[in-house]
Amino acid sequence: SSEPRAAPLWLGRAIIMASAAHGTSLQMGAGSTAFVAPLLTQRPLHQSAPTQRWRPEAAPVSSGQGSAAAAAAAVAGAVAALGGRRQQGARRNANHGVTSRSGKLSAVSRPAVPSGGYCESAERCVRRKTRTINIGDVLVGSEHPVATQTMTTTFTHDVEATVAQIKLCADAGVDIVRITVQGMREAKACEHIKRRLLEDGYTTPIVADIHFTPKVALVCADFVDKVRVNPGNFADGRKSFDTIDELSEKDIEEAKAIIEESFAPLVLKLKEKNKALRIGVNHGSLAERILFQYGDSPEGMVASAIEFGEICRKYDYHNFLFSMKSSNPAVMVNAYRQLAREMYKLGWDYPLHLGVTEAGGGADGRIKSAVGIGALLLDGIGDTIRVSLTEDPEFEVKPCAALRRVAEMAEGKGVEPFEERGTRREGQFSRRDCNFPIDVPLNMDGSVLARATPSELESLDLQGLCDRFGLRLRKDGDVQKDWKSVDVVVVDGDISAAAATQLKLLLDVPLGVICRPGDNVPDGATLLHDAASVDGPLEQRVGGHALLFSGEESQDVVDKAIKSADPRLILLKPKSRDGVTFLGRRFFSMLSKSEETNKAPAMLWFNYPTSPGVDEDDLVMMASADFGSLFVDGMGEGILWDVEAMNFNDLREASFNLLQAARMRISKTEFISCPSCGRTLFNLQTTTAMIQERTGHLPGVRIAVMGCIVNGPGEMADADFGYVGSGIGKVDLYVKYDCVKRAIPSESAVDKLVELIKEHGRWQDPPSEDDDEVEAKELNAVATM
């Protein structure tokens, strides 16, 4: 039949969620529109349209006639009930300013949409122009340094403990501290916390984190400097995700009127007291209506933010900013870009607070945060930042400061204007279509390369060689690749006979070997050439050739080198870090023009020399931002992280972590772990460590560990399994959205989680010391058959 066929809800949602998981927008042909039209209405994000939940019988859509009058009556009634009056000319000029405590207007004038699409410049890092807002004594906006933020983990009603932790964070250098305020007891404690801080000489702004409780927000607004609200649950409350069957225009307008009725009193109070507001959208806790209209997507996040922003503007309140957090850096980056693009279209200039939520702890959490936050900062987007770690809050300060330095060092750096091919600036994500060679063992999801000198190779015995490159030395003397073995070794220098012997062993594993032409080059190695020096066809050989580019070559040089060498792979090694994001974008744009003749995978080779005052943590944040800013846009098929200040094991581990954070190569279990706060119902750090110890050997499995219900169910959409605190000493277990086990005693909850993973066929036993011996016997048995 030529008629469009109805599809079940799960299939439409699966399409949307798969797209959202990669931070992409759905692209469909005309013939596919009817298939998911009820879930993806094509309209500006600040408008609405009738929609319905897909069902097999494909029920008709409600007409929604008369919804405008009903909505107007509902809004008028809500405003009258609040005792307020509607502002004339509520939609003010785009450049309407707000008076800061300095008494100066912070209005900003600019073209509606800049050349970068979602950022000020397409060729260099230029800070996105925003108005100034005041959060206590801290001024936030493009005319001020990026502000840093953290969040307490104490029970807010414990005034002494909370004050002590805020002072500890302030002494560490943080600018703003957020505290959880889940009830009236905590709201009233805010008065004492603020007073105690001021008595002790601390003016650090305090932010109240509000979920579910508009009345609590009104109380604590008297005492704190800023209130953060979550549009997903401020008025809509807890969600079950499947109670809405259809929505008409009238339904949507009535829902917006209910939001305004709850939200407007807070807006008016904050305006009266010159307090700040953050409209903090979270990918994991979108309202059910938004999920129904847009799916679990960046588009839904933007729509949710705009709805709340319009209410603020209606009441002539402008001392607010937005955040668009997700535990998935790719979704997070896409959501912020889409919001920035939408604000340009609307003429809005509100600041942005950046963060990757539930990033986890240790190196994983730092790298994941730096990929998302850094990618935006390098585009000039972001005015305050938080690195959310499953650690004590004072440990978030240093990585925040490192990312702020990344933004400051990048300011104004870039390249000359160029034509960027593709639709990246419009929010369309795609990875390059590459031809991977059969004689160089690259990983199609992302390769890890390591640089080594001939003298270093000569000095290593067999065990040392395996340790250096993450290989597995079996008890029978055989050498094999492991989950986190390097894929390719790049030799830096002339090869001696002794080094050649080691390289032959690596080639037999097999690992790739890249080296310069010369004596003692083993058969099967890939020869490396400077692209600018290639002036004629290169001979064909096993292992082939690789080209080294600096990114400063002209299009003619790129075309000629690729045509002459027919390379197995390409390496981009910039001469410095200055503007590497934009240099990389220009280089990959040039590559796309040459891909008619060659589609070789390209590796990013970034060097980080030792610098005074820059330690290992700083290097991790810096490099993760640089690499991540290209990986999140599908630019680059591998990483060579070249730094002398890190030991080889940590550097190799960090390289794999970075690829996983960019949603490329999954090499271990991924943990989505919240940073803890006063709502947390168990010791999050201890519990997360315990779960990691039991399940950390499951590559490709994502496990969410949530201290409470606030973001728990929603974040399950980005995880395979979830462990969520549901009461004192009680835990709920999830599979994706679905809660499958409730109120499990915390003493046995980890065991039950392992059982759940086994039930769903995702478990594998961790390797034991006997594995080598068993495997060797099996191989010997096969050999004698």
C-alpha cells in the first residue's frame, strides 16, 4: 500500500533516542515524515503544534480549536491570582538591558545570526556576547572572566557542616557555591548559612538548587543569591514517561499556563530583590510533555529552556542564565549549540552555565567534563562552568580553573576565513566515510597511537615492551593485544638494528608501526612522509605510506600529496596549540575535497610540552578540550597524545578514556555517576567505587549510579542499567527507563545489580590468572589435531 503505515511508539522513540545519543538531529526523506510526525513536529522551537503518542491504531490528532482563547484566559486568571499585572509590550527589544549593581546597563548589540551559526566566529575563538547578570557580588557575562562553581555534599539543614564546606571551597578559589534545598527545613537553613558566612567575611554567592517545590523556592529566595530551577520538574513533578496519549494545541497552552502560575511568583520575587536565576535544563529530567513532543533530544531541552525564558521576559526579568546539561558530552554540546543558535534568532543575549552532569570521578570524570565544556569554551560559548565529580566539592575547583585557562588562552586564536563544507554549523553530526587499510591494524571506532624513540625500544625487554604498549604477555611467551593495547607505534628517529628487532615483534602481534624511510625499516612498516615534500608518486608496498600534515598546507598541497602517496592513513600534527580547533576544522574541510580519490582515516597528533606551573591535571583538561572539540564533530579517527609529563600507562589510559568520552571507542564499563549533594541517600563515593570494582570489566556496558530520584529515571535513558537511591537504605534498579526492582536493601543492592546484568546477557567473568594457562593448553590441543 502507498498509505503511510502506523508505527508503534517504541520504534519512533528508539529512532529519536538513537539520534539524541549521538547529539544529532534526525534527517528524513519526505516519504518518512508521516512515520514519526507526531513525535517530531517541524516548527520553530519556541512554538507548539498538536501532537499525539504513536499507537498502532493511529488515532486522529485533536484539532485544538479555541486553544488560543483558552490559554489567554488561563494566563489572565493566573496573573490575576498572583496579584500582578501584565507588562505592556512584554516582548521587549532584543537589546533591552538589565541594571547591574554597578549601575551600568549591560545591553549588547549584534547582528541577528553571526558567521559561526551558533557562535560569534567560524574561524577563531571569540567570546559569545552576552548581557551581564549579577549573582551576589559576582558579575557573569561576556565582559567578565568565566566564573567557576561547585556544589556542597552536606545535608543543608546541618548549618555548621554546610558553612564549613562552603568556606573550604571558597578558600580553594571557587566563585559560586550551590546547595541543595529540598524542603522548608533546608530553605530556612539558608538564612543561617548566609548570615554565618557574612559574619566570617565570606561573600561567596550561594545558589539554591530547587526540584519539585515552587513554594520552597519562594522562601529561600529571601536568603540566597541565586535560585536554580529545573524546568523538567519545577511544575510538572515526578514523571512516569507513559501517561500522555495525545496532546492538542489547547493541552500544550494549558500546560504552559500551569507552569507560569507556579513560576511567575518566583520570577517576580527575584526581580524585586535583584536576585539571579538559572534555568537549568537536564537531559535526564525533561518533563513528560516535552518528552512526548520532542523525544529525549537536544531539541526538547531547548524548547523547555525557551518556555521558561519567555516567562521571565514577560515579567521584564532579565537577571538569569541557562544551562543545558547531559551526562553525554555529545548531547550536551549539541544542546548548548542549539540553544545559542535559537537565542541568536530570537535576539536574546543571556549567559550560559556549562556542565556535563553525572560525569563520574577521577580521570574519567575530568576527561568527560573537559570534552563537553572545553568544546564549547573553545568556540567562545560559556560564562560559568562546573566540573561535576563524584568527589568532595573542593576537588572540582582545580579542573574548573584549568578549563577557564583553556578559554583564556584560546581567546582570539584561530585561522583565516575558510569555506567549511558540510552542515556541522547547522547542528548536523556525521563521521567521515573512511577506507580503513587491511595492512595497518587500525580500530574503526578510534585508534590509539603512541610515540617511541629507537633508543627507548632498544632498552626494553619483552615484558617491558608489553608494559609500554599495553600488550598481554602470556605464560607461553606469546604476545597478544588486549582491550587497551596501543594500535600503532610511531617511531621518532632513525631505526637501529636492535630497534628493528623489537618493531618486527610488534608487527607480528599485530601492531602498526610508522617510521621514516631509511635503513633497518622492517617489512610491513608504514613509511611516514611530510606532505609538503611529496612531489611524485610513491611506490606501493605492504604497510604503505602515511602523510604528516601541519594543517597549514594549501588545498593544492593537500590534493597533490594525497594523490601521489595514496596514504593508508593521515596524521595532523599542528605546530602549536594555538587555534587547533579551527585549524582542525579547516584541515578536515580540505580533506573532504580530496576524498574523491582517497578516504584515508586521519589521526590527531597533538603535542603538549612541559610548561612552568602546568601539572598533569592541567594537561589532561587542556588536551581533552583540544581533542574533544574535534571528536564531538566527527573529525578524527584516532589520537596520538604526545606529552612528556605523564607516564606511559596513565597516558594510554587517558587516551582510551578520551575516545570513550567522545562516544567513539568503548573500551570499558562507563559509569554515569552523580556528584552527590544533600539529597543523596547513600555514600555515593563508596558505593560507586564498590560498583566499579564489581563491574568495571564490562566494555560497552553503561551503568548509572544516582544518589536520589531527581535525575535518576531520566538518566537511565543513557545507561543500560541504573542504581538509584529511593529511600534511606533502599535502592531501585533500572533497565533503561524501567524500574525493574524496587526498595532493595542497600546491603544487597550491588549483588542484585550484578544479577540483573547477568539476566540481560551483558555479563562476562573478569579475567583470572589461570586464563593464560588454560588458553595455552587449548592452543596446543588445536595445534596437535
